[in-house]
Amino acid sequence: MAMALTFNSREAVQKLLGRGLPEPAADGIVEVVEEATNSVVTSDILRAELNVVRAEMAAFRSDFRADLRELRAEFYRASLIQGGVIIGAVVALVKLL
């Protein structure tokens, strides 16, 4: 369950003023707190980022598997060609003997 981070700046200023802080100091403190909480990462943000990473990894795996299938096919083609050349060479040598 995601927990929402809320900060009521007006209420915070009033509380600080009620405790005897001068208005410029109260405003400054609230401003600092607002700036600090603007970059807080929530569990919802982390889940969204995790989903993006999972999707990118799935795409990578898919591309990798396709590349691996292509590489295997090229290897088998090259093996067949080399095998044919070797058999052809052996047959030619046998005919010469």
C-alpha cells in the first residue's frame, strides 16, 4: 500500500508563527521542507520504475534470443559448407589414388 506524502505549508507556517518564530524564519523553514520533500521517492514511483526496467529487460531478452537463433543458424550453415568442402576434398583425393 502506497503512503502519500502530504505537507500543508500554510498550516506549517501558522504552527511556527504560533511558537514564536518570526514570519521570515517560518517561511524559510517551510520553503526548505518543501524543497526537501519535492524529491522524495515514493513506493509508487519505485514500482513504476521497476515496471519500466522489467519491460526493458524483457525486450533485451527477446532481442538476445533472436540474435542467438540467428548466430546458431549461421554456425550450422558454415558447418554444412565446411563439411561439404571436406567431403569434396576427400572424394577428390580418393579419385586421384
